[in-house]
Amino acid sequence: MQPLWQFSAGELGATFRDGLSTPSEALRSVLARIEEVNPRINAIVTLDRTGAEKAAEASDRRWANGQPLGPLDGVPVTIKDSILVRGLRATWGSQLYADYIPEADEEPVARLRASGAVILGKTNVPEFTLHGYTDNALFGTTRNPWNLSLTPGGSSGGAVAAVASGCGPIALGTDGGGSIRRPAAHTGLVGFKPSRHMVPRANGFPVILHDFEVIGPIARHVGDIVLTMDVIAGRQPESRAADTIRRPARILFIPTFSGAPVDPVISQAVTDVAATLERQGHQVERVDDFKLAAPIAEVWPVISQTGLAWLLSQRPGSEAMIAPALADMALNGRAYAATDYLNALDVIKKVDQEFVRLFEHVDILLTPTTAAMPWPATQTHPEAIAGEPVGPRGHAVFTPFANALGLPAISLPCAVDAQTLPIGFQLCMAKGRDRALLNFARDYERITARPASWPLISAG
């Protein structure tokens, strides 16, 4: 029998129900796995062993009495260090919050706790979750379990490294511009960004990305994503039609945005996905000159940099306590005027109208999740993609539009051979069609299922 740390959340729930294992046994297996691999990947930065053991014991009793709180009762879950958990240090990856211990759970965490989930601890992030790799002065570098010399991406780098290595089947992350989806792609996982306001938020850190950042789950299987969304979002009052998608689906395959360079290995892998969807009977149209999202890329720095500048303005002298790159971002943010910020919001509103019209004729957008393969773990971003020099966001061109427009988007792993690092592809649907997107993704996963594989956690 495979070790319990390799079980999905759904599989663990089935073993609890059938009396084949208990939440405490599952927790002991996961904790042993954490002790084995976490020193090498640096995914979990605050471990609540005592709290997790108490939660698992309480879950043992509920299952034994036939009164579980739900399918996630007793399932180990990690929480990104930018999301508040009652009684656990929450640092946001910054020395500004090095000693901050919140007194209340952020709303999605409270819902997980109420469902019986076992909170393991907090996963590593880049400072203020504003980078696409995961490193900070408090905890150091998080490494990709598939190759320790490389990054798992960011800002949910600790979250994906934990799940990919078996340190819990589910991680809760945040996605403000692709921070769930891109790291999931780099580690062979499923990462879901819900529609705006689909997952309620309260009792969190200050908001620096307007309402573009959302909380969502990361897992190895779409089924676990669905189980988690049922808890943190609840069953939405959608019509039956909103939960389903027409067959065949009308899929727009976009291999690049505005001619941006994409690693050829990624391009081929996602092209293969498009061919697979076509063989499944869907209508797939390829568009090589897609510029609809370009205005968002142009105004995105206004949102992120002014948000950071506002945050630091609340704490005079704080620039001396943060990384120089973040201090520079805040300096740039202070140079923008209120009119620049309002213009950015107006640009996003106009692009939103264009996408509303697009989704009148298209059901799903298919893109790569990220333009680059993982790069060295301590490097902020790849300097070149497909032989072309790129800036700090060159790897991230495919994801921010979904945040700006409030659309649901999911990253799924491509089928790659054993010698290739994980690659992800992104599916995106119209606002509010989260359940339909998850249903489509689950069907695709079922049809294309491959045997599970695990990283050896060895460098190179």
C-alpha cells in the first residue's frame, strides 16, 4: 500500500470513511514526509505540529462516530504565509511583519477549519507576494522539488513545493497576477484562480492589488480543487446551465500574447494539448496574433507599484526594512498620480468589455500558463526566453488578464516525458463560470489520466 502522504484529499476521505486509516495516521505520514523533504525544499516555514495533532485527534473521533464535518474533515492543508491563520505567525515574507501573530483566521481559513481540515502550517512567499519566484530575507529560498537548483515560481512557491513533494494534498494560495497558476505549472500541479469575489475574504493583510487578488486552491487533482472550492466558496446559487458547457466546446487556442516569446518546449506541449482537445471532438481555433490583453500588461505596474507605495506610506521608514527591489518598486509607485491609477482602472474596464464580447462566441481560452521553464532558484526572473531578452514579467504574460477581468482560470499539467520538467496549460472562461470550468477540467483530466509520479527531491 502506498504511504498516506501520497493520497489525494478525496482518497484520504474515502479511507477515513471506510475505516482503513484515520486522520491521525494520515497526519503522521505527512509529518514524516515533511521532516524528510522540507529541509531541502524550504516550502513550509511555520509548522504547527501541536495544533495539527489536536485537530486530527478531534477528526478521528468524528469519523469514528460517523459524524464528519465534510469530505475534507481530517485532511492536512497548508496555508500561504500571506493568508492569516489564528495564532500562527503571518509574515507576508517581510521583516515588517516578522513578529505578527493574528488573532483571527482569514475567512477562507475559518471555513476550512470549520470543515474539519487539519491546518499544518504556513508556506513560503516572496516579500509582499510581488515576485514570480520565492525567496525572502526571513526564510530564504524555496526550491522546486523536481530540481532543487531551480525555482518553483511564485508567489505561491512554498505552496506548490509542499503539494508537489507530498507535504499535504492541498495548499491554499493567493493569485494576484498568476501567483497560483504559474507555480502550479512549474511543479506539475493543478492551480485554480476563482472568479473575483467567488471566495469571500475578511480579516486579511492590507489590500495592495485592488480586488484583483483572490484566494484559491492548489492540488494534484481537479477533484481536490472542487472539494476545496465547495468549502471556501460554498455551493454558489448558479443555474444548471451555468455549471455545464456546450459540447463540443468552442476553444480559442492562443499560443502567445502580442508576439511575446515562449519557450519552444512549452509551445509544443500546449500545441499538443490543443490537438488532444480537437481529437476529443471540440472546436479548436488557433489565433496567432492575439492583442486583446495587451493594454492590461501596459497598466499593470501602475496597480502593483502604487499598491506597495500606499502600504509603505502607512509605516514611515519601512523602506529600510524591505528588499531593495521592493523599495525601488515603491519609489516608482509614488511617482504615479491618482489620475494614472484611475486611467489604469478605466483601461481594464474597456478591455473587460472586449472580453465579454469575445466570450459570446468562444467558450474557453487555451494558453500556456507561463512563457518560461523554471529558472535558477535565487534569480528573480529569466533574462531571456526562446533566445530573446525579456524583462521581469516576460515569463508572466499569460496570467494577469484573468485577474484584472475577474475571470476564472485554471492551470493543468501537460503530458510530458520523464526527462522534461513539468509544463502547464491554462484554461479560462467567462466571469462566474467557475463550476463549468472545473467540470471541463475534471473531464479532461479523467480522459487523459496518467500514472502519478513523484519528484526524487534531488538536485539536478
